[in-house]
Amino acid sequence: MRKFGAPVGAAAAVLLGFSFLIGHCVAHAAANGATLNGGAPMDDSSVSSLVALDNAVEAVAARVTPAVVNVSVTARVSAQEADGDDDGQDSGGGHIPQNAIPPELRRFFGPSEGGQAQPQIEHGIGSGIIISPDGFIVTNNHVVNGATQVRVTLNDRRVFPAKVVGVDKLNDLAVIKINANNLTTVAWGDSTKLRPGQTVLAFGSPFGYFQFSVTRGIVSALNRPNPYSDDARKPGDFIQTDAAINQGNSGGPLVDARGELVGINTFIITNNGSFAGAGFAIPSQIVRASAEAIIKDGTVHHGYLGISMNDVTPDNSTFFNLPDATGAIVSQVTPDSPASRAGLKSGDVLRELNGSKIRNGGQLQVVVSQTAPGTDIKLGILRDGKPETLSLKVGEYKGEKQVAENEGDGSHQRGKLGLGVGDLTPDMRQQLNIPSQVKGAAIESVRPASPAEDAGLQPGDVIQEVNRKPVQNSQEFADDVHAVPAGKDILLLVWSHGGASYRVVHAAQGEQNGD
């Protein structure tokens, strides 16, 4: 609590000063014969809507809070691991290395304790929600990852040891179990029916000190990706809310106006580590499927196709002659994957899955992830503007090497884009870890404030296509870009950091061809 000492002391001083000022004013008014009258209370009809809202929120909070738990975790780590110097590797030896937790999620983990002696003891704080009367609890994987001891505190202050039943690392979910009966639970809600603007409540133990807190907000947006994700293969589709979420809230429930579980609070976007109005929760559509699989089998088997993809947008849809900005564009196909065996190709536009419309790549990721491996599916695609239907058998997601993503000499400079490119050399491939099958022109430099920088291009990226036409080297790239009329946008297929994606480079304002 020491880090809160100065702000609390300052606040107390302000309150004391304010109280003195009010007392002085009251005494002065009384000395001059004045009377203080706060006025008549407002009649019920003028505040009935607010009172009804308060009553409704109080009822939901009273219903849900008994099902909320505080999760405390103990881990034994070395000093090197505590400093995050374990090369990003989790040894699986019953500890919680900081590098095992994605950077954007570490802010939800409680303060570390322990001196320089080895091994050190770390304590983490999170939240959870009871989903069955016999003690099954859902929380985040990053809350319990590597824990040697897990303890659960109920709303009635009873404390139980807990065991980790199983985890879903792909979705950052975990199920833990305590030996108890007749516990209060929360009902599952349907996150697919959420709409922006709907009221939601977030529960948890912010900062580890303020247990069983509740905050109110709205659904700010749906189907949000995680911009800090360390793996683009992880499904997004997060619920964005302005209900306050802080350290210690991770793993706690997000409920709707009926008190039904619609999400598990997971991360925030902030510049200072505290809530800044943008919190994110895993939808119950994902949470329920994972939790039920863990309770039944102890693990989760995720489906996988073996593709990288981009969402269809108004910008890139014109390059594929699409009637609207829905669906997903295949930007890369993993060799010997279900997608490659079914004949999917880069540039195919995914429009339907088993006859249902594909909204975007994130939606497709979630559906495929929840599909049992070995299931036969049909994909409706557009290839060069022509509709086709492909049949394929869903594979099983195995981990780091599988892909199902949503997202020098002879150098040439192209002024209209603001980037310099060169041929791929063996040294460059080795330095940047570029696979031998990746062909194209390597980006060597990007001019600040250029169309290329606006499109997110960086040195080390490899341009594989220009306007759907493959390029083998920097000269072909330069020729193809020169051939684009002035003022026209350009579609590039770009390999970057192990995956390919389509990028639309907008024409610069006032551009002249050849500048």
C-alpha cells in the first residue's frame, strides 16, 4: 500500500482543508443571521428513472457478487526469471516467469515479493467467477500460469485451496476447482446478442486490495482484436467496454443487464498502466466452449486451417472486385496444411462457411477454433471473381508452428510510395530469418510520413505482389509500381515477421507519376 501513501495523504489534506473552509463559511453565515436551507427534496416523479436504474444495478450486483472470487497465486522463481531474463522460455517447473506472460497482460498481475536470495517467491492476484455449485471457477490462464499454489477467497471470506483443472493457452483461459458445494453461480449469457451501447458490469479485485468491486459501463464495441497480441493466430473478437478494469480484475466476469456472464475481463489499453476507458473481455461464446471442454476432458482441442488472412475492407475490396466489404482474404497458405490440401490459394476471398456468411477474419478464426478437429466443412470462396466451393477437413491446432492468422545493391527508390527496396540476398534472408520460399523485393528504407509508412510498411518486410501480380525482385517491383497510374491506390502483399498480409498504399496527395 506504500505506493498509494502519498496520493492518499494529499487527498486527506485537501479534504481537511475543504472541511475547514465549509465550517468557516457556515460560522460566518450564522454570525450574520443567515439560515442554511438545502431546499426541499426532489419529488419521486422527477428522479424515478434514475432511482429505477440504481435499483436495477444494485439487484444485478447483489446477484452476481456472491459468485465472484479473488484468486491469489504463489510461485517460486529464480532472480533471473523474476527479472524477465529467461529468454522468453517457460521451463514448466512450477513458476511464473514474467516473459511467459504477454506484456499487455502483466499489468493485471499483482506485485512481486522477495529479495535477491534464490529462489524468490512471487505472489499474483486475479479474479474469477464460479460456474458450477460444486466449485468450478473460470479465470485467465495468465493468472494461474506456472503457479505452485492457488488460493481462492469467496465473497463470504471463506478461503479454499484450488487446483488447476486445465488451461486454454490459445484463448488465455483456465478452469480451477475448489472442494465446496452449494456455491452461488452465475448464468451463462449469449455474447453473440450483445450490441454496442448495452449496459454491462465488471467485477473483480482491482489492485488486489479492493476485493469484490463492481463498475458499470457500456459495450463500447464488439469483435475487437488484441493489438498487443504476441501471436496473430490467437482468436480476437474481444468485447470492448468502458466499465473500469484495473490490475487484479483479470479473470473477473463481465455481465449484462440481466446478470448473465457475457465475458471474462482480460486486458486494457493504457499508456500508464491504469484504466483509461478501454477494457477488453473474452466473449462468453468462447469462454463457455473452452470451460466445458476443460471440465470434460481436461484440455481443449482447437481446429485449424493453416492460413493467414486479412479482413475485406472498403480499401482492398476494389482490388478483388467484391460487391461489399465483408469476408476475409487469404494472404498465405501453410504448406501441407488442411487449407493447402483443399486447394486454397493466396488471393482467394472467403465468403461463406457451411452456407453461413463470413463477416470478417476474426469471426472465422473463432468459429474454426471452436470446431472439432476432423470435422468436414465447406468454404464458399471467390477466386478471381468467380464463386467456388471447397471441401476440407479441419486440422488440430498444435502450437507455435501452425498458422491461422488474421492479419544493398541494385536497390530502387520509388518516390510515390516513399520506400527503398532491394533484392533478397542470402545474407539478408539469414539476418531477417526469411524462409527460402518467400520471394519478392525486400524493403530497405521507409521515408517518414510517406504513404508506405502510413500503410505500416517497415524495413525488413518483403513485398511479394503488386496489385495481385507476383514480383520476384526489386526491378519487377519498381516496374510494376511505375505502371500504376498517378493517383491510384496500390495493393501490396507483404511478408512481415513470419506471416503475409495485404496492405493498401494510398496515393499521396498531389502525386505526379514518377516523382
